[in-house]
Amino acid sequence: MAETATGATAWQVDTSVLTALTIELVNAGGVNPGGTEQATVDVLVAEARRRGLQVTTREVEPGRPNVFITLPGGQGPGLLFLGHSDVVPVGDGWDRDPFDAYVADGRLFGRGATDMKGGLAAILTSMTMLHDAGTQLSGPVTLACLVDEEETGAGIRALVADGLDHPYLGCVVAEPTDLETVIACRGDSYLEVEVTGQAAHSGRPSDGRNAIDAAVRICNLVTADQERLRAENDPLLGYATWNTGMVSGGRGTSMVAPEAHLWFDRRLMPGEDTTSIREDLLSRIDAAGITGDGISVQLRTTMEMPGFRTEPDHPLVTAALAALAEAGVQTRVSGWTASCDGGFISRDLGIPSIVLGPGELNEEAHQPNESVRVSEVIAATRAYGMLISTLLNPDYGASGA
């Protein structure tokens, strides 16, 4: 690293080393479902220790550890980076082995290149460069790389339950945002509805109570509620949504269905929680006269990821935008209709969060021939380093920033 004429840090990233690290992380795999994150963790641990960084691990499940890599600093609040070690299943349509990563036409190809091995490599490289330069920081920089982000979120739930060993002034979730600074995310939840009726012969359906008919009426209530939500549009996030993902029920065509199941995906706005959503749906079901007279309904939440929002003038946001500009990235503040682990960090630990990483979520992540632009990984490395240097500059808080 060298100082520019303006006093800003000019980051000279060794592209070959950064690319090699990204390739090694991609080739380590970590397909989930499958619980195979250990190989990715091993790469991160070995590289971090070789580079002089501090490493701790916490086992979430057998063979599935969360890893925490830290560049020490002073006693002040630090900066947290959040990532995950798992990737989605491979699927069909690949031109080459998805775990034999390669570079072509300025892009690095392989499963997880965008989501999110490129982001992990950029964070670790920026921390290494700061370490090698002997940069004095007011607080520590920690990369928390968690297991099971792509499925049930066991890693982030364990982190929240265990807590962190140091206070942090902000969190950067390195999911792929095409280097846009995402300051708000929707959350997600799964609701399972179990409808119980009474079986009867279809020749005399009035002798029974049809659970499928009741389930259809519940679906109609959800559709009507979606219209209500559509009117509550947020400029960054749009609106909360319902989706009926699965339906099952009945035992045969000639029987009145004694049971039915519905599985809903309910996307959450920041501040929403599934307890109130579940209770509201139950009250609507009761008010519509669906329950009673042999029909009962039970609702349970099987998954919840909270949304979050950070104010656009928060120092974490303004410093991120400035760092990106200094790294030569033309960017903007945006929102995400997807969800991520940052919602837990914001809601449960009270740490302001943003999402910022190389790669494009909708066009590149989870796709056959997944890839990330090498130039974006380089730019992310520079921007992360500049963000750390700004927020953890010992004189930054004293300057009134």
C-alpha cells in the first residue's frame, strides 16, 4: 500500500494471489444441504494463520464450525464482516466441473464464486494488507464466516446465542450486491398450516368436514391480505409478500378430506415478526367462520429471518460509499428484496448493518456456470480496506465524523 498525493491509501492488490485464494475457496465446495462446510473453513483457517491473523472456531454441529478471523486493534468498537462457508447444490447445465474453478474473459467460474467465495477472499485479503502495513486501528476487524446460511441458518443462530467477544460499530455482510451499498433487506419466514376435518364417504359429503375446502378458504384470505400489503409500498424494499409454496391433503378421491396442509412463504418488512403475522392470520380465519363445526386449524412458524434497515446517513453507510468511490466504483444506495443473516445481527445484537459484496445476486448466484468478475473482487478488496481504515482510524471519531 502507498499514500496518494491526497493522503488516501492506494491499494495495490496482488491479483494473482487474490485469484488463487478465491479459486481455492471455490474448490473447497461446501454444498448445503450436506453439511460439508469444513473444507472451506480449513482453507480460511490455514490462510488466516499463515497471514498472521487470529483465528477461533466454534462448532455449531459436528463437522460444521463457525470461524472467526480477527485483525486486532485498540479497545474501541470494531468492524464486523459477515460471510458463510456453504454453497447451494450444483444442479445441471454446467460446462465444466463446478469445483474446478478457472478464470476466463475476466471472470472466475465455479459454484460459490459469487455467493460468496469472492467476497470471503476480498475480506481476508484486505485484512492481510492492513496487517502487513502495520496499520493502527482503534478496534478489531473480525470476519465471522458461518455455516448453514443457505438452509436453516444454524450458524447465525449459534452466533446470536453465543454473542460476540467485542463490541462492533457496524457489520458488512459480504453477499453479492454488484458493489451496491444495500442499507435495507426484507426478511423471510415459513408458516405451516395444518387443517383438520372429518372423513366421510363422498356420496354423503355432508356427513364429514372437508379440510381441503377449509384450506382453499385460507388461501383466499392470504390472497386478499396480499392486496392489502401491496398498497404499503416501500421505496427501497417494495412490499411484504405471501407465496403459497406447497399444498397437500386428502386420502382419496371418494373421501371427504380429513386433513390438509399449507406451506406459506411470508417475506417480512424490517420490524415485522412472525408472531403477530401468525396471530393475525388466525384471527382472520376465525372471523371468516372457517374454524368450528368439525374444522380446526393450527399454525406454526418453521423458519424466520428478520429484515433490517440502516439509515442512509449512518457513518457506516457514508463511509462505505466514500470507500467505493475511492476504489473507483460508481455505486448507489439500494435495498434488497432477498434476505440475509444481517437481519439477525441488526435485530438481535443491535449492530447497524449493510450488505456489500462483489458479484450479482439474481443473474450470477445459484446459476449454472456461476461466475464473478475478477475486477469486482479486486474493487471489493480495496473498498473493504478503505472502509476499515476510515471507520477504525484512531482519529476518526475524534474528528466528529
